[in-house]
Amino acid sequence: MSLQRLAPWFGFLFGLALSCLLALFFNESPLHVLKIVTTSFLNSKFDFGLTLFYTTCFIFSGLAFSIPLRAGLFHIGAEGQLTISAVVAAVLGSILPTHNWFGILIIFVITALTGMLSALIIALFKYYRKAHEVVVAIMLNFIFAAISTWLTINHFQNPNSQNPETAMIADQFQIFKSDPLKIYFDQSPISLFFIVAVAICIFLYWLEPKILYFQVIKSYGANRQANQRFGFSEIKILATVMLLAGFFSAFIGLTEVMGNTYQYKLGFSPAYGFLGIAVALLARQHFLGLIASSFLVAILHKGASDLDLETQFLTRDFSQVLQALIIFSVAASYFFFSRKKIKVESEVTK
């Protein structure tokens, strides 16, 4: 196995080591911090279930990033898409009068469509206005966050709470409140969405080599000009990958609203959309690898959130530092190793 294939793991380990070393500035032991962030998920069934809940969200966010990356798109808009999708799910769950399974189907379908259409905007700007997907995604993240806040506070605020959150969804829509996983893990946030996420990864791993269009998407990402000469539609490829990305982003909102809090809470996401970048890069966009990398990142996220209880000077806000350093290090490792490979190849050709 070449060093280039191990590049993201070198970056991951470097980012983790650097984060632990930063604890020295707060008079904390790096080894103690490392132990907390890597082992706290084993403290109880609830802690392990919470880690699997994070794993579920990271799998979906990893899928939302890795599929557009196959087409050469750096998709960082999942955060806005999961936010607006969560609001839609919570609002529908609180206002729909339907008292049967048809109402649940409506929530799932409309929420998924919300995520897909919000992601499609990026593809349309990319194709028709030649706008860079990163710029459009960043702007949409702010726009969707503002819309979600406005809707929550001004129209669907929970009358029984002063926190910025919507009302609880109707009892008949809280179908995951007593699912077997939640019961086994002592009523932790995990739900059957975890099984759905893992099943999707396995299904896509099985499906990818059997569908020619996946190869078309990859060829577009590798060489757009050559791809267009063969007559493949650029807008069709862009729309396909972004619709899929929005679909998986919407499932993060559904996981939160239907399987955890049963309402939308402002700021519920600890940057799921951005951590999906590290998850996808660690897995090298491999669908089965996403499961393992999501679990690993979930372990670190769970451990970092316990720092305010297990250390004297660090708080759970340190998890944001940990996340930022890991994402930066993993991304930088790709650049470093690919640049080194290009340099070696150019010297050989000389």
C-alpha cells in the first residue's frame, strides 16, 4: 500500500497529536486528554449509544460530501441543508393533522425533497453562472440558518420553552421513541436510523461497480473536457450528485428530529456537515470505509464533549479546536503527498 493512500491517516494522527499537545497551554496532560477523547465512549451503554448516534450523522454527512467529490465538487453545504431539513421535519410533525403512517411518509418525503432542492441550487449556480460550489454553499449555509432561525422564533416557537426551539412533533410521529436500539442503549439518542445509514453504505458499495453512471460521474470529476466530448450531460451529472448529497443531508435532520429530540433546536448540529469532510477524506470516499471513519470521528467527538467533566481547565468547546485541526490536517495531507508524488514523477521523466 502506497504512502499516498495512507495520507489521510497520517494527517488524522498529526491533527489528533497536535490537539492533545495544545492541552499543555492549559496545564493539562496531553496523555490524559488523549485517554478521555478515545475511551469515554466505553463508560456506559448510554455513552456507546450516543457515539453510535454521532456515527449515524457522520455517515450521512460523509455520503453528502463523498458523492459530489466523485464529480470533482467540494461540497460544504451539508450544514445548511441539514438545518433547513430539520426545521421542515419539525414543523410538519407539529402541524400535520394526519394520525396514521401516511403522515409519517409525508414528513419523510417532504424533508428529503427539501434537502435535495436546497442542494440542487448549488448545481444550478455551478452550471448556469459558473459560480464556484464552495462560495455558493457557504452563502446558502448562512441563508438557510437565517431562515431556520426566523421560522423557529417568529412562527413555530415552542410555547412551553424560552429556548429557541420548535414545538414537539405529535406523539404519533415519535415512532422511534421505543425502538429496540434506543431501549438497549438506555434511551440514548441512537435509533434505527443507524441501521439505515449502515445499510445504505453497504448497498452503495454493492451498487457502484454495477452502474455505469457512477463511472461517468468519476470520469467527469477526473477530466470534464474529455467527459463532455463523449456527449455526457454536465448539468445531469451535477444535478445527480447534488440531489443525492441533499438527500443524505436531509437524513441528518430526520435523525435528529424523528429519532432524538422530536423537535428542532437552534444549533443542534455540532458541525455535522463540516465533519463529514474529514470522514469522507479518511475513508477515501470508500462507502464501507465511511462506516469505520464515521465511528472513529464519533469516538473523538464524544470524548471531546466530556472534557469539561474530566479536566480542570478544558471545556467541550475544545472539541471545535480538535475538529478544526483534524479537518485541516487531513486535507493538507492530500496536498502534501500528491505534491510529493508529482515532484518525484517529474524528476523521473527528466
